[in-house]
Amino acid sequence: MIPQPNPAPDQNSPALPPLRHPRWLTVVLSLLLISMAGLTVLATITLRDHARELAEPSLSSDFLVSYQIATEVNLLIDTARAVRAHDNKATELVLRLEVLASLLDPAMDAPRAQALLLEELPQARELLSSLSDLIIPWYAQMQVAFTEQTDRGVAEDILDKAGTLRSLSDRLVSLIHLEQGSMRDLNRQRLHGGFYRLEWTIAGLITGSIVLAVWLLVLNYQSRQFGSRLAHANARLESAVAQRTQELAWLANTDPLTELKNRRAFMEVGEALIMQCRRYPHPLSALLIDIDHFKSINDRYGHHLGDEAIRQVADAMTAALRETDVTGRLGGEEFAVLMPHTDLTAALQAAERVRHAVAQLRIPTPSSTPITLTISIGVAGYEHGMSLDILVMHADLALYRAKHDGRDRIRTYGADIMTSYEAS
């Protein structure tokens, strides 16, 4: 059978996408991404330093002291509530009172509000004094009489004054926060402004990095898609070329009517078999076959039936021979067979099978009488040192002798003896 070529590519299939992004662009974008990542790290370090400056002010700061007082007031109230509910020990209440006293009592060595604050903000001095008037007596009472009844009494008193304590501490924090020195407020505002600018800078850098990363991923995906489709197109092209090469090779080596080897291909295979026989002592036989009275079939029934007769003879030959035997059509109604590893005796038996198979053919005609066919066969054997042309010539002489002796028979070429197989 003639090899069927692969179907042509669909004209409506999408074309390969052009790869519009050169390699250098990817390299440049990668370097830019690395540079922006470095800037992001630098900005992060700067932001961390500024954030540390904001989060860790000096312990002598007025605002920090006031905030500590407010925090300790809330902790004192929570501890008093726990003591009243028997959920906490009195020692925790003493500790909270001691911390507050250290912040409020000038006689103690712990940090307290600065003197400048007390001089410039009389209201703050009044608030601190009011808190001291409450905290110091409680602390002193806990130091003098450390009993459960005293603990509960102080805790009840603290909870009764909880609203006043929170109000005083909150007012102190608000007052100091609002009345802080103008220079410190300005510096702090500048620091906050720089902090937010750094935040926006980092946000921009991160956004740009994400955009660049996504862009690189898109480029990589497009490159992969292009490479995949290009590989698929190359595979299809290679398959089509291989199929077409196979088809051309088939057409160059095959007789289109019988699908046997043509004369050129038959002779090429025959030369290879002769080389093997010269190298190794294997027998090789040749058959030359001719359809008897073929011209009369063409003249009487036309070339169409003549071609059909040639096809059926070729099929009958192929069925009667081995797969290892090489068959070919040399031209017209003449066929040839090379039988490797076959001596003359086996070749004569194979020739008789072929002659008998052809004799059984019945080719239908427009009339009621089918066409019957006979063939003449010449057989020759390879002798050491013989060329392919000589072997075919010997088989041709034997064929000529078979046709001369009346056709429908087999003749063998030999130096001293010619063995004949008459038609049965």
C-alpha cells in the first residue's frame, strides 16, 4: 500500500505567537527588580531606626511619666478588684501602690515628673498633687497594717475612688500631651512625617516589585507557550517530512501496479544478497517468470483486464512464496524472484507452487468465460564468484528454454542437465 501522508495542518489553527520580548529585556527587568529589592531593604532599615526612635523615647520624658502613671492607675484598679474578689493576693496591691508612690512622691528616688513641667504647667502640678493625696495614704496604710481586713478596706476605697483616679490620670496625660514644648512637638511631627513617607516609599517599592515579578512570570509563561507550540510544530513538520520521504522512497522503489519492487530496487537488493553469498557460503536461487500469451489478453480484452491479470499474478506469487523471498516486476508481464538460503531443489519446488497458484486464477470478463493464465519459469542457482547479472541471465536462458519447449512449464539452467517440470 502507498503510505498515506499526514493531513495538512488546519488553516484555521492559531498561528505561533511571535516572541516579542528579547532575552536582554528579561535580564534588564531582573536587574531592576534586584535593585528595587535592595532599595526596599535599605528603606526598611531606615524605617526601623526611625520606628525605634518613636517607640523608645527617653525615660525622663514628661509624656512617658504621665502615661506610666495612667497605666499604673488602671493596673491598681484591676488589682483592687481582684483582691476584693479574693482572686489575687494583697502583695500585688502593695506592689502597685509602691510603683505609683515612686512616680508621685518627690521624697522617693524613682523617676517623676520634671521640675520644669511643674513650673510651666500649674494644672499638671495640681493633678499630680491630687493623685498623690490619694495614693500615698493608701500605700502608707498598707505598710502600717498588713491584714486581710485592711487589704479589703483599701481595695474597697480604691474602687470607690476609681472614677476619680482615672479622671485625674487621663487629664494628666491629655494635658501634658497637648502642652508639650513646641520644639519637641515639631520634631515629633517631622519624625512622624518621615515615618509615613518611608511607609509610602516601601509600599511603592513593594508594588513595583510585585508588578515586575508578575511581568517576568508573564514573559516566562509566554516563552514556555511559544517553545511548546514551536516544538509541536517542529514535530508535525518532521513527521510530515518523514512521511513524505517514506512515500517518495516507496514510489521510487515500488511498481505502482503490483506493489512489488521495481527493477531498480530489485537489482539493489539482489546486489546485497550477492555480497552476502560471496562472504558466507549460503545458497541463492533466482526465478524468472513470464505470463504466457499476455499480448493476446491485452489485444482481446483491453489493457484494463491485462493490468488486472498482472496484479492477480503478482498476488498469487507473493502468497506462494516466503516472506524472505524478494519479488519484483522487471517490466511488462515479466517477474523475478530471488530466494536466499535456497538451493535448486527447493527453488524448483517453490516455482511449481507459483505455477500451480497462477493456473488456479480465474479473472472475470464481460463475457461468461473467465480468463485463465499460465506462466513459464526459468530457475538458476548462484555459483561462487558469480555476479547478479550472470545469475539473472542464466535464469533468463532457462525461461527462454521453457517458452521454447511449449510454455506453462519450468526449466532449470545447468551445465550438463536441464530438469523440466511439465504442466500437470
